[in-house]
Amino acid sequence: VTLDLVRRAERAGYQALAVTVDTPVLGKRENDVRNQFALPSHLTMGNFADHKEVGSGSDGPGGNSSGLASYVAAQIDPSLTWDTIRWLKTVTSLPIVLKGIMSPADAILAVNVGADGIWVSNHGARQLDTAPATIEVLPGIVKAVRGATGVGASGSSKRNKCHIYLDGGVNRGTDVFKALALGADAVFIGRPVLWGMAHSGEGGVRHVLQLLQNEFEMAMRLAG
């Protein structure tokens, strides 16, 4: 199944693969359980449609009573290891970004297995609500990755650079500014964009992104 998804991504022209590495099980999604949001029996998970060994619809693992999150969790192989990442590097030439790295020690291990990018993420605290904020762990991870790759503050390197991305709590342009100042190469934005889309569709998304850009530019000017 994994190899099939990789090939589909390659054929579709994707330029990188992101692998979530810290969710052997899904966190407790209380709202999902409360509203009993389940995959209707006449629908299937599109990514698994051609793989009969994987359940589909609410008749599969999880069932109607457990909510959609439980069903999705039942499709995830919890046995992912660093060897899995090494194998993935052998079957595709696409850059591999590992999402869910939250410690310098794991960041070094990620570099050592050949990760092209590290995505500092606590999944918006939906997985573990007491996880540290990503902005708090970012400086230590940046320092560790620079040491492991020989990348200095100037960006020069003796080895291929491992890019560092961040999400979580990026709600204002000033949040983008702080993350980049602390060493991130880029940030990802989730909920604010979804809020804009829920309110005004594509126009709402464009408005949110424009607000963030304006705030970011102002922060850069004011910070000199």
C-alpha cells in the first residue's frame, strides 16, 4: 500500500513526501466520538480503494460507534521505525520530510537516516494535549541539525542541508517572523486557513493569507 501511494505521488508530480512519524496511535478525539462522525458504508477511503486487504467504509475496523478517527487509526501500521525511512529512501528519489519531530535527539536520528527535511509539529496538540509548544523546542532542534549536517548560521554546509519546517500556533504574521528568526526555513498554517475557508470559501483563504503576509512584512520593518 505504501509503495503504491509513493508511485501515485510521483506520477502526480509531487515534489516531496511527508511522513508522519509520531502517531503509532491517534490521540483521543473527543469531539469525533461525541458527534459519532463515521465514514458512511457506501463510501470508501480513496487511497485504499484498490487494496482489498485494507477495510473500507464503516463496516471496516472502527465501525460506526467509534467515529472516523478510530477507523482511520485502524488502517495505520504502528510499527514504523527508522529502518522504514531508510527503505523509503531506496524506493523513491523524492525528498523525504519527517513530520512530528519534537526533540534534538530525534532530529539527529532523522538526519542520520537521510531525511531531507524535519517538520517540527505537535499536530496542534490534538494528539497529546500536554505536548510542548513547537516554538519552544525549535531552537534546540535547529542547533542539533546544524551540528549534524555541518550547516552554519550562514547556510554553508559540508553535507546536504536538512530543511526545518514548523507548524502549531502560527496564527499571526508575527508567529511566522519568530519561527524564521529562530531558524525555521518555512512554516505551515492550518486552522486559520480553514477558518477563512469555512467563512468565505476561496476568498476567505486568500484574505487570511493576505493578513498574515501584511503582519509579517510589518514585523520585519519594525524589527529592522
